[in-house]
Amino acid sequence: EVQLVESGGGLVQPGGSLRLSCAASGFPLSSYWMTWVRQAPGKGLERVANIKEDGNEKNYVDSVKGRFTISRDNAKKSLYLQMNSLRADDTAVYYCAAAPNQWYLDYWGQGTLVTVSS
Amino acid sequence: DIQMTQSPSSVSASVGDRVTITCRASEGLGSGLGWYQQKPGKAPNLLIYHTSSLFSGVPSRFSANASATDFTLTISSLQPEDSATYYCQQANTFPHTFGQGTRLEIK
């Protein structure tokens, strides 16, 4: 059974940092692009960052460039999102998702809530 | 970024009805488009990829098509469990933007 389990969310003050993790099982992680997608409360979906199977290509949406870093450890079957200089508009549920190419997100985790507030 | 515009933003229909949701891209999508279903409090699920291919396990009442910059998702015979929000997503260029969503309510 495919499973993606996010962790690391919580309440953080503006300007603070958080590191999200996503543990993968049930599929060959090293054969999939991995993606972080976020959803602000009551809003739509936004793809934040993705990373190629071998970690050698990374893409970021403009609003997080220079602040967020995506990484992966295929040996540990894990995906990460380091989030620095957090702002109120980063408040959202963050989902990790897997794509056999970089386009369509076949598998999703249950999400972890990040709240940026003083 | 490519802009994706969905219509309608919400729709209400009865069990057994045929429902169509449209997504328009701000430019041509050579790499196609996907459709996702999201129920309240849950992660989205992929329904359609490469514009018209049904993802594994998705009921055959879901279908999709395209013409130029317009894409459609059709549910041929609405079921109670289809109550959800539906999102399109372009596959051309990162950040592979999503539409704003269409909320489908069962009467």
C-alpha cells in the first residue's frame, strides 16, 4: 500500500523556520519526482516546489524562492521542505505528493498544517 | 505563469445527472492537463492525466476531453460520493498551476 506521511507542521512566528518531512512507503521513491503542494485555509491548491528523482533538479514557485529548500533522501525514503523567513501568507496545509513524471500527482499524503502567526 | 480558469465555480446537480466542468488555459498546453477530486478535509485524488486518460481505479463515469485551450471533465451519471471540489492542473510548465476549483453539490 502506498503511503506518504507528512510531519513537522505547527505554529511558528513570522520570520521563523520549520522543517517538514514526508516518509514514503509502498512505491519506489527513487523513480518518482516529489512535490510539495500547499492549500491555504478555504483556498485552492498551489504547487510550492518539486524535485527530480535523483535530486539534481529542483523548482520553486516565485513566492518561496530564496526562503524554502526542497530536498530528498532516497535511502531514507524521505522528502523534506526547509521553510525559512516564514510569513503569514505561508499559512496552509502542506501536502507531499509523488509523480512518476513531474506533471501529474499520483499519490498524496494526508497533509500537515503550518500556521504562521504571532 | 499559465493561468487556469475553471467554470462554473460551483454547481448543484441530482443523482444520475450528467455534469460538465470546464477549464480554460491562458495558453496552449502541449503537455496536457490533469483533473483532481478533493473531498473536505482530505487530500486531492488524481482522476485524469494527459488530458483524457483515466487514472487507475477511477470509475468509468468520469471522462475528459479537450479542444485548443478548453478542457472538460464530465461525470456521466452523478453519484452521491461525487460531491467534492474538482481542480484542473496544467502540465506544461512549472509551477503546473491549478484552476481555482469547482464545488459540486448533490441536490
